Amino acid sequence: MNESQKAFIQEQIGYRFKNPYLLEQAFTRRSYSEENGGENNEVLEFIGDKALDLAVVRYLTEEYCFMNGEKSQFKSNLNESDLTELKRRLVERSALADRIDWLDLSVYLIMGEGDRKNRVDEKESVREDLFEAIFGAVALDCNWDSAKLLEVFQTMHEPESYLFDDDRENFVSLIQKWTLQKQGAVPYFYYDRETARYGYSNKLRVNGRVISCKEARDPYWVNAQQYYCLMKLGDLGTFFLGYGKSKSGARKSACKTAYEYLKKNHLWFSIKDEIEEPSELMAINQLEILARRDYFDLPEYKYTETHDKDGNPEWTVTCSINDFDDDFSSKSNSKKAAKKKAAFKMLIYILENYDEEE
């Protein structure tokens, strides 16, 4: 592992190692150490698993719990089972492996020939192990500084993405999805800490806006904004800068700026990009996805029941959307089937006629 690779990894995870050998060890699998000697990352995985539990519990505590000032009692907005479920979502294998993918780190695994031939870096369990090994190396390097572990967890992870289903304002996930699909890459992040008073010139810039001298003296900017995040999206050629009181907050700010830039310059997904394969089976859900991403209002359905000559029920379902003049109906002896067919007709109409400029 060369110095530029180490620098990239540290930029992606938002942590600079005092002992860079620990970082390299976190990426070294047993297959390599058995063939070439030296230490591997297996014990670091064990340490990282426990350190991750500590960071996640602290994160959930700060998000959902508080001290009651009157009686100095500890209170939580969620019960134990709810917190346990949220913790499970954050540390489950698929989530950790997914984050390694988004950070583009598995390509730096140091493996023996057997692992390389078997392409073990593509296994979800191996990427999960890598996340834990990196986190274990950070825990040792920072001497188990719980505040630092929480900061690195929020930088490496994107906890909101795994706690909530609604991603309309999850700008980090949206930008990651755009970069992967449009650029065939992941976003690259660079973090640094400062009072955020000067940006790239002698004037404070927050999300592209120059802050006045009066605003710059505000304690919010002088004291609270401790980090900046510089983000590059593939070969787009434009960098995005965000500020925040944490690295995670700075990243969100940079991603929000990028999202607004891409939308303004008509570089964002088209409506056809959102639905790769329209289908009658999934049409109801596909329409709702588009609506919840603010392309149009939620669809409305009207149901009319009649009977055939034998007295069997027949359903006519009409699908309408406020933003469109046309509505579409379908008939079936099944209420659900009629709804799917009507939704599918509306979906096809929208995909063929939607004006992105509206």
C-alpha cells in the first residue's frame, strides 16, 4: 500500500492515523500474512466489532435520549426494543459491506494469491470484516477516544440511510446513487478541521454564498462550524464545499449543495432513470416512488363496483393525479388487479409525456 492510497483511505474515513502501520494492517488478510509473514487484520476485526457497538450506542443515545433537568433522570424517546432494532440495522453485515462499497475501499485489500483468485473481496462478509478492522485500527490509534470513535463512525457510516426509509432529503444517499449511476464511481471526500471562517479565500463561503463580516462575527460561524468537507463527483469537474460542526454534518452540507447544483443545471436523474423497468405488477409502488420524489402529487384511486349478468362483482378503478389532465381506468373482477392495470396505464403515460422542464 503506497502513500497516496493511504492518504485516499484516510480522507474517505475522515481520520488521520498517528501510526500508519495500523491502517495497513487493517487491510491485510490472513491469506497474505500466511504467504508473506507479518500481522493480519483478524484481531483488529474483533476489536472493531466491540468498538463499533460502543460508537453506535453513543450515537443512538445522543439522538434519542436525554437527561431530565428537573430530576436529573435519564430518559429516552424510544424503548429498549426500538433501540435494539436500530442498533441491529446499523451494524448488520449488509450495512457495513454497503458502506465499504460506497467508500470504495475494498480494492485496497491486501490478499494472498488464493483469496485473489477466488475474488473474496466481492464477498459481503469480507467487506464487513474490513469495515470492522478499520474501525478497530482507529480505536487503537486514538486510544479508545469515544468522541473520536463516534465521529469516525458517522463519517464512515451514513446512519440516517439505514434508520429511515424516506430518502427525499437524505442528500448523501441521493448523491452517492447519482455518482454511481452517472459516473460509474463513488463520491470522493476530503475533510479538515478549522473554524470555517475563511473557506478558500479571505471571505467566508458557505454553500457558495459569501457571508458578510457581520455574519462572520456571529458565534455560530466562529465557534460552531468546526469542519469542512470537499467533495468530488467522478469526472464532473466541479468540487463542492460544505461546512458543519461535525464531519458528517459537513458532508451533508456538501451533498445538499451538489444536489441543488445538479438539479439547477439539469444534470439530475430524469424521470425515466428513476424507473428502469416499468411493470404492471409493481406499477402502484413505482408511481408512489415518483410521487415521493416530488415529480408530482400522490395518485388517487376511485373504485366503482358493478355486477355482471351472473351477479359476480366487477371493479372499475380510475387512477388520477392532480398534475395531469388525463386519468386512466381499468376493469377486472379483482379490485387489486384493476388498480394495478389503471396504475400501469398512468405510469406509461407519465414516462412518455413528462416534461422535465415543468
